[in-house]
Amino acid sequence: AGAAQGQGHRACRGSSSSSSLRSTTPTTPGTASGGMIDIDSVSDGDEAVNAVKKKEYALVFMDLHMTRQSGFDATLQIREFESATGLAPCKIIGLTGDMKEEVAGLCLKVGMN
């Protein structure tokens, strides 16, 4: 929430069971209860990509192992879309229980922050 305070940005969170997209509406900076963050939900990687194509997001929480499309593939598609349309890249944070060091490197390679 700190990065989006008062800026009217949106954030997205994706997970295998339920993905959420957060859109922020500037009201009272620093207070989620004041209307700073709304949550939009999606259920898989394909829906996460489609949601980002419909709205501009400042932050994405992306599960790496989502159904229909992995978080890696979804991130690549989001980065391609942003590049093709001239949008500033949103922050994408990969979420996983995987402890392998190479997974962190792959997250960075596909464009996660």
C-alpha cells in the first residue's frame, strides 16, 4: 500500500486458488480503510493477464504455480503487453513456497521485481 499511496494506482495479486487485483482510489493517504485499496479477484494466470490488459496496475502479486498459465508465463505476457502498448511496467512480485535458488533467478529473468 505504501507505494500506491495517493497515486490512484492499482495492484494485482495472483494465486492458484484465487487471484486478487487491487485497485487504489486516492482518498486518505496511508489508510486502507479510507478507500486506498480495493481488491479485484481472478482465478488463474490467464485471468490475471486479461485483467492487466483492461486496467493499469502498479503492483502485481503473482503465484508462480497458477492453473492454465504459470506465473512465469503470465508475467512474460504482461511484460510483452506493456512493451507493445507503451505502458510503464507495473511491479510484479512472485509468490511461491519453492525454496530453490534458481527459482528466484527465473523470476527476475521473466521480469518480476
